[in-house]
Amino acid sequence: MSRFLLLLSQVILILSTRVSSEKKEPTCQNMDAYNVCYYKGVLVEVTQRRFENRLYISDLDLLAIREDAFKNVTATHLYLNQNNRISVLKRGSFRGLPKLERLHLDDNVVSLSEHLFAELGHLQSLSMVFNRINSIPRDSFAGLSSLMWLYLGHNDIPAIEAESFSNLNPGLLYLWLNNNKIARVTPGSFAGLTELNRLHLDYNQLESLPNAAFRGLNKLEDLYLNNNQITSVPEALLRDLVGLKRLYLQQNEISTLEPGAFQGLSQLERLRLDGNKLSRIAADTFTGLVKLEDLNLSDNNIHAIDNGAFADVVELRNLYFNGNNVTEIDKKISGLPSEVTVVLAL
């Protein structure tokens, strides 16, 4: 009897060992041209079976990517943005992706850290929308020497610090920081981004901006500051934006435009100031806007327009003035071009 029990216990031990070892094996599945292996929410290995430049790793409920998980994968596009919850990443997590150009990490829980993407020297576009990011540590984007598009919208970033974009590729063209909680921009924060073409700071919590906020951005063409709580536009705030073509300041709390606020914007073509709290258009408000074509001043509290207020906007074609306390604008007295279309009511 004891011999039988001993034999039975040995059989049970062998079976349990086998089951235990089987449980430790990762689950692998083919995703188009790739074999993707994961274990308990961790991506452990990705190998390539045939050429395909797009790699979609979705619906795996991933929590982490192990270092060296990618085995010389030649994909140029990597999508990790559908039904994952990735929060654990290290610099080595992206090793083995020598040709990667686009990385989509939207809808995860990734926190930024120093040199996180330093393995991705060919990356051109990085999207981290909806990740609950609440800070941008120094050198978070260091090593991204080819990056041109950076999407950081819909996060919880409270401020842009002096080192937020340290060692980021100076050739970056487009930067999205919209729909965050940004209430402060440190002077010179963007100074290293000398090629920047478009900057989104809309839908944040800005009440004011320092005069050197946009220092170095002399190639910027589009600036989105709409849907904040900005109360005034100081005379020196925009002086560095000599190449700016479109400025969006609608839906703020602006009651004051300092004389010469737009003085240096000789290339500006469109200006939106609708949905603010302006009450008067002074004679020197739009000085320097010699190429302005579209001006939106609708939905303010404007009840007074100084003589010659629009004398500088010689190229103006459309003026939107509905939603104010003005029923008529004399073009000659106000300085408006005769061919301009004025919208006073909708």
C-alpha cells in the first residue's frame, strides 16, 4: 500500500511540474507577418516571418514591453494603441526596431523618462495622446534625431519647463500640446525648436504667457492659443514670431491688446480674436499687420472703434464683427479697405 502511495505521489509531482512549466510558456500568435509572444501582460518577443512595414499589436491588454522584445524587426510603423494598458517601458524596450519611423502609443498609461526613445534614431512621428502624462522630464526625447511630428495632446501636463524639450531634434516641425492642464510656460522652453512650423497650446489653462515664451520660433507659421483663459496680449509676447501666418486666440478672456502687440507679425494672414472680452479697438491695435486677410472679432463686447483703427490692414478681405455692440462700421473713417467684406450679423 505504501509503495502504491509513493508511486501515486511521484505521478502527481510529475504532472504538476509539467502543468507548472506549461503555464510559464508565453502565448504566441501570428499577427500578419509577425509572431507576437506575450506572458501575463508583458510583451516578451516579436519576430518577423516576412516583410510587412506595418506592425499592429492590439487587443492583448499589454502592461509592459520587455527589453529586447523586438528581434530585428524591420517594420517602419508600430501601433500599440488599441486595447492595451502599457505603463512599463524602458529604453531597451524599443531596441531591435532599426527602421521604425512611426510609433503610436495612444490610449496607454506611459510615463515619460530620460532617454526613453533613444534607440529610435529614425523615428519621424511619435504619438502619445491620452496617456495621462503629468510631466516631461529632461531628455525624454533625447536621441530622436529624425523626429518631425510629436503628439502629446489629451494628457495631464501642468507646465512646460525650461528642460521639457532638451535635446529634442531641432528640426521638429509639428508639436501638439493641446487639451492638457498647462498653466505655465517657462521663458525659452521652445527655443531649441528652431524649425518648428506649428504649435498647439489650445484647450489648456493658460491665463498669461511670459514675453520670451516663443523665443527662437522665427519659422513658426501656425500658433494655436485658443480656448484658454488668457486675459491680455502684451506688446512683447509675439515679437519673435516673424514668420507667423495664422494666430488663433479665440475663446479666451482677452480684454486688453497692448499697443503694438502685433507689430512684428508682418507675415500674418489670419487672426482670430472671437469670443473674448474686447470693448474697444484702438487706432494702433493692428499696427504692422500689412498682410492680414482674415480678421475675426465676433462675439466680443466691442462698442467703440477709433478712427483709423484698421488703417494698417491694407490686404484685409474679410472682417467678422457679428455679436458686438456695433451695428455699422464706416470703412473710410475706420480705415478699412473698400473691398473688404464686413459681417455684422449672422
